[in-house]
Amino acid sequence: MTYTTTKPLTFAEFLQVCPEDGSYELIDGEIVKVDSIGSNKSVSRYLIKSFDREAERLGLDYIVDKDIAIRTFTNSGTERGRRPDVSVVEKRIWQRYLNTYVGIIEPLQLAVEVVSTNWEDDYVDKLDEYQRSGIFEYWIVDYLAIASRSYLGNPKVPTVLVYQLVEGVYQMSKYTGSDRIISSTFPELELTVSAIIKASQG
């Protein structure tokens, strides 16, 4: 669902008028509702808990949350407002927004998108925007193997793609099955694609 406006909204305007349930993004100046099925939400909750426990265990100064509004830009310079399914942000950045929260305009440490039917948005648009915005690590969690074979291979299998920002360009690693997912944000994290698939089942 798209909420048509009289003029294209800026990121700041989007935050002022956006409905409060958190399931909306700013795309090309318009407010667009982003829906998730129950299993997607189960995966997001599982990752939030896993990251949060790991941050606490290692004493890392990260805040882990969902539906954080972040500002991104397209290659033409158009502002967009995204809400990753899972966000990890440095505590020092988070604290700057505690009393004047207007959406985060500084790079996240880690963003996760759990793939749904509009998978090209995660694999193409958000990949470009997150790289351009300087998000240090980006996970695409395709636990249902929805994307095309050009991304997942043949046969298609559930996959997690991890992109690490190296000198301003994302470098990708692919994980399937019982592979341990390697994260620079959480270097000791014990997490596999199989565990994520299990979490999606409730």
C-alpha cells in the first residue's frame, strides 16, 4: 500500500507524518507500507535475540533493535527512508538520538533484511543504498530461497549473504546449511543458516 502525498516527502517530513506502527518506508517521496509474514518476523526476533546476547556477552557497545528508520540515498541522490528488519547501531550514535529522535542519518554497524516476495528490493536497491550510506555490514537472509538462481545457484537453497564494507565497496560471502555465518561485527557468533531456518518455523 502506498500513501499518495501532494508532493514528494523528504526523510524529515516522512518521519513527521508516517504512521506510528513502524512498518512503512519512504520510497521516491511516498510512504509505502512494508508487510512481513509471520515466519519473517520469527527470523527477525531470533536474530535480534542472538545479536543482543552476543553483544552483552562480549561487552560490545551496540544497540540491537527492529524498525529503526534510517536515511539512505539512491544513485541519483534521492532520499529514502528504510527500516531494516534488524539494525545494530553503536551505542554512542544511538545516544545522540535518545531525546530528539528523528531517524538515524549516520551509518549502522549492521543491517539485516529478511527476504520476502519483493526480493529484488533487498538484493538490488537496498544493497546499493546501504553500501552508499556506509553501513558496515549487511545481511540478506533468504531463508525461503526466494531469489533467482543467479543469486542462489542451482538448485536454489536457503542462503544468507553477508556483505562487509571494504574501502567503500561491499565484499560478499555466501552461507548455506550448517555453515557458520562469519560476521565482523560479532566475530565469535555461533550461528548457522540451518538454525535460522528452524527459527522461522516458530
